[in-house]
Amino acid sequence: MIKNEIHEECGVFGVWAPSEADVSLTAYYGLYALQHRGQESAGIAVNDDGIFRYYRDLGLVNDVFTPAQLEKLGKGRMAVGHVRYSTSGITNRINAQPIVVNHSKGRMALAHNGNLVNSYELRTELENEGCIFQSTTDTEVISYIITRERIRTGSLEEAVCRAMDKIRGAYSLVIMSPSKLIAVRDEHGFRPLCYGVTEDGQYVVASESCALDAVGAKLIRDIKPGEILIFDDNGIRSIEEHCGRTCPSLCVFEYIYFARPDSVIDGCSVHEARVRAGAFLALEHPVQADVVIGVPDSGLDAAIGYSRQSGIPYGVGLIKNKYIGRTFIAPTQKARENLVRIKLNPVAEVIRGKRVILIDDSIVRGTTSARIVKLIREAGAKEVHMRVSAPPFLNPCYYGTDIDSRENLIACHHTVEETAKIIGVDSLGYLSVRNALEIAKGAAGNQNFCAACFNGEYPTEIPSNTAKNRFEEKIPKAWREKEAAKKNNSGKE
């Protein structure tokens, strides 16, 4: 999906080693594998016998962590890492993670993927009690709640358990203390989290199994919704006090777009789920055509599924320039409009004179889809029929996906036929919500999913304040204007 229209918030990673090891390098490789989950900032914290060394900054993983910086982080027995895309809080170095906290009972480093639905109320409560916030993310709210409970309890895991009674919404956490690594997944299991083990006995926790593969770890299982998993010198322990309290609601868009196709989430292959989505599309929206092509990268597997089900040949019709990142400099409006041409190039020999079925994972505003369709037309396509492996976006997401308003969602204002005319296709078909909820059930069993952005059925209450930059409202206006000026003058898209 070539657009700056929808993003997922973060990727988290953690490693626990039985003896001193190069855990900073392990975290670095793990974050590299999770780079697709966030490109705004990256950070790693290392625990060397209770001494925490950490570094975080804006940029991609390989930009933030030079060989010299990794050497400074050094060896240790534990590390936690994070890559970020902001769905709450501005893009600023102070909002990079992991968050490192010093308190009367020691230190803690925390990395978070997700979004709380009661963060505004919790932060206001904490501020009224005298807490001073340094960042504008809900992750710092979580760190305060856990720290407050830690001071009152005998262990970090007990503090986390109590904190889970107060925080609501989506959170997959990796937490490091001087002696423990803890993995936590919210009761609904909105965001993925899994763990595995390497041949030399290092335990690894990550948002996706592809990160385990990258560091040579074998997947053991996913963290259960509501589970707290503790790694320390006493082995592995699980606290399931919050398990089973509510129906699991993994975000179905993880399978459609967010996750890497080589990942396995809650027992289901992401690749296979996308192939099934394409097959469902072929059954729901058949059309006479000569070739099926996918929009790189997440539209490719669905295109394969559509081709297999329909019998229409699959072709590689679009080539993606993999060296263009989200921060590609586009200083003028014209340059921004031409960004799709730089990122994607059609293979004319596959398209020319053909009736083309174009598969993409979603349509948000429709502007990027229109530009891609224009490329296909200019390459000589006789007809273009677009099929989308997700249902239409009709509602905001409050759990860590950057869909915060109905205002810019094309499906909220136009019919399917109107949208087809706007983006310039001969026909348009979306995957039904019913089949979207079926794509991952083949291997995962009787799984339940959150599809609120499609059907409006939210598993939790809706936040009282839904603005992305809701915490910036609490910051003096002069500082906000200064930060906005920095971003506007950066010359980056």
C-alpha cells in the first residue's frame, strides 16, 4: 500500500539471556524485522547487571543505531526495543521509546504498542496528583500507573497486574526491570505479541514472529490476551488473572495489511490469510479479465488468491522502489503528487492491451488509489477493475490505527459506484465484513476479531477525547508552535 494514509502505531521487542550476551545487537536485528510497524523513531534499552544504558531517536533503525552507538549500548542480559509510528502524540524525540523510569524501588524500561481508550482521564487524574509528564504519549501514562503500583506492591508483576485493572484499550507491552523481562497483552488481545527461544537459551518477545526468525529464535506461542509472562533466573512464569475476562478482539487489519506476510499471528499465517482474502474477493466480485496484479507489498498475496480462485493469470504489473522510505523529501506539492511515480512503476508488457484486475489492501481517501490507477491506464490497460482485500473504512479506530476521523474516509461520503468514478476504474469491489472476519479462521480456530473500523462494533467504550494530539493541548501554545515550525521546515513528507 503506497500511501501515507494509514499506519499502525508501533513494534516492540525484548530479549532475556541466561548469561551476558550481545543483547543490543539482537534487539537491533529484531527491530529491523519490525521496521514496517513504525518508521518515525527507534530505541533500545540494555540491562547490564542492573545498569541501564539506552538510546532512542527519530529515524529508521539503521539511521538511529550506528555501529558506534550499538557499541556504546554494549552487552547485557536483557534488552527492550521499540519502533514507532504516532497515533497519539507528535513526532518528537521526547516521544520515542522505550521509556526509562527511575523510582524508589529501582528502574524500569517499557515499550508499548497500542492505544488506551481512557488515557486522557488517567493522565488528568495523575496530573491532579502532581505527576509531571515529559512526553505526549499514552505510554507515559502506562509507565506512571505501573510505577505507582510498584511502589505499593512487592513485585513488578504484581504492579502490572494491578495496573491492568485501571488501563483500558489496546496495549502489548515489553517491560524490563533490573532482574526481569515481562511481556503483557491486554485482555482483548488487540495487538499481536509472541515469544520464542534461541538455541543458546535466550528468550525473545516480539510483536510478530518474523522478528523471532530474524534473530534465530523458534516461535513457542503467542502471549494470551490478558496474560502476563515473566522471564527471570527462576524460569518462565505466567499470570492469567486477566485472561478470559472478555472476548478476544485481535485487529483483523493485522492480517490484511499491518503484519509482514511471513509472520504467524495467533496460529494463523498472515500470507495464507491474505491469499484467502483474495479468493473471497474473486467469489464476491468476479469479472472477466486477462491478468490479476497486486499493489506492492500487501496487495500481492491477495492478488495470488484472486488469481487461483478465478483462474485468471497472475502477473507482476507494478514494481516498487524499496529504497524510498516514508520520509522521502518532497518539498513541493507537485513533487508530493508525483511520489507514487517514484515509488511504483508499471510493467507495461504485463499491462498493455489487457483487462486488468488491480488488487490493493484498502482505500482510505482515494487519492493514492487514483494515482495508481492512472499509472495503469498510462501503461496501456484496456480496462481496470479494482478489488480491495478489506471492507470500506467507515469508522475511526481507537486502538492504535491512524484512522481518527470519518471526515477523510471516502467511503463515508460516496457510494461504491461514485468511488469507482473518482479513482478512475471500470468497476470496484470491496471484501465483505463477513468474509474479512473469516480470512484468519482457517488455521487459528474459532478466533474473534475487532473490525470496528469497518462495522462500528467497538469492543470497548469510545474515548472521551479522540484527537490524535489531545495531550499537546496541555502544553503551552508557544512550545507547540515552535515544534510545528520545526516539522514544517524539515522539508519532509
